[in-house]
Amino acid sequence: MTDFVSVIITAYNAGKYLGEAIESVLNQSYSNFELILVNDGSKDNTLDVMKSYQTQDSRIVIDDHENMGISRSANRALKLAKGNIIVRMDADDVMKLNRIEEQVNYLKKHPEVTMLSCDAEFMNDKGETIGKQVMPGYDTPEFSREILKKYVLVACAHTGFTTYRQAILDVGGYNEHITCVVDLELFTRMVENGNTLIIMRQPLMRYRMHGNSVMADGMKNKKLQNTQDLVVTNMIRRRKGEKEFTYDEFLIELEKRPWYVKLNSSRKKNAYTYYRSAGINFGNGRYIQFVTNLSLALIMHPERFVKKGLVHFINRVRR
């Protein structure tokens, strides 16, 4: 008997691409699933798109509510879920035909593994493939144990994430006290709780990069940058047995830092923003913006991005 799977998609103003995402789930080679679509108070046609597909397929469940953010929306969906396996994806991405089947089979064959993600193809807003996302590490179960010795967040593609429902519930679900970086924060707590992550070296997802994506817009958001610092700081404090900061408490701590520390931190964060924006603009054919953003990234943090660019070039040559 095959495992029953709950696929969860949370959506806010995602009407433009949501239909393609839903169809990629409904057409999966693995069919024993429910698809929970969460409309997080969208102001566009997101809910209409959801309802149109629900009339065609009884496996679709809709949770429509006022805007409350991804963490609370996802936690509501986890409570509704009937499957023992949870499959996540973003509302503007696309599953490869065998994504669910491959990941469910992997979990069954490797009982020591409780968290899965995968590589992904980058596509632009037109659906054209423009590259590949390969997250480093997590090729063996031992890597999850080794990462705990380092003060870094556990990172993998959230849109390709699959795990056991109980494993998420055991750590209290998504952190509802933060509004961004909620995926890395969750992954880190899950690994701290004894879970093992493997990133499958198969491009089981197509990850859309466009001007309205979190990668494009969110990295420019100062709150996102501060929240990522907060999550890292709280991870360190948690492992030391110290009380974790709230967001407001952390802002007060940030202001206490010397001016040169704050300046250097801001320089690196802004460089990362411009670097990621450059990639998105390049993939969507906006070459003037690409050159502008890449130049700013190089000026702000040349040592990191020259090295990163060389690594990307070498990897392209090898392929």
C-alpha cells in the first residue's frame, strides 16, 4: 500500500503562475495524495484559480483565510493534512512528473532519512530554463550531524522539501514569530531535533525566478536581512542554552553594535542583494539591469563574488 501524501501550497497573489503549479501536482506519476491549497488573503484571482481546479479534482482541499503570512498559513495546513508525508512547493514553481514518487520511494528505502530536498532547474517568468540550482552538502546522513558543529543555518530548497508530518509537528511547526527565512529556521530546528536531511541530486523541481519572487524582492527588504541575522543569533543562543531574542529585542541589540561592524554587515548584505538580482535580470533578458546589479555587487564585496563567479564558470565548463 502506498503512503498517503499531503502536498501543501501556500499562496498570496499568485494567480499568474498558480495554475501551472497545480497542474504539475495533479499530473504526478504518484497519485495517492491530497493537495492543500492555502489562499493567504490574496487580492488577485488566486482563490478563483484554486476553485476552478477544485471542481475538476476531488483531491484538492482549499483553506481560504485573511492574510496571516506563510508560517501561520503553513501551520494551518499541517493541522488539516491527512497524509503522514508532507510535500511542499511554492505557488509559482513546477514539479517534475516524478517528483513525489522519487521522494516517497527514497524515504521508504532509507528509514534513517526524515527530511528530503532536491536540485532544481531555474526558469524565467516565461518558463524557459536558465540554469540549475545545486545546494551544497547533505549528500550523506553524516552531513546533518556534522553541520550541528558549525554555527550555520540548514539550507535546502523549500520548494522541493518533503518530510514526515510528525517530524515537523515535533518541533512546533513553522515559527510564527518571524515573517521570512521561515524555511531555513524550520530546517535548522528539525536537524537539531535529530532529523537527517538529504538533498537528492536530481532536478525534481523547476524554480521560477521573476521580478516579483521572494528572491528578487525579498532580498532588498531590510526586515528580511535583519530576520536572517536574528535566526542565526537565536540558533547560537539556543545551542548555548540562552534565551532567544524577539525581533524587537534583536533590533535593540543591533543598534548596540559598533558603527564599523554595522557598515561592514550592510555592505555584504547589499552585495548579496545585487548579486541575486543580477541573476534574475540576466535570466529574464534584462541585460542593462544585469550589468548594473552585478557591477554594484562586485564593488561592494569583490572578494566573495569574484570567487563565486569563477566557481560558476568552472562548473559550467565541467558540464
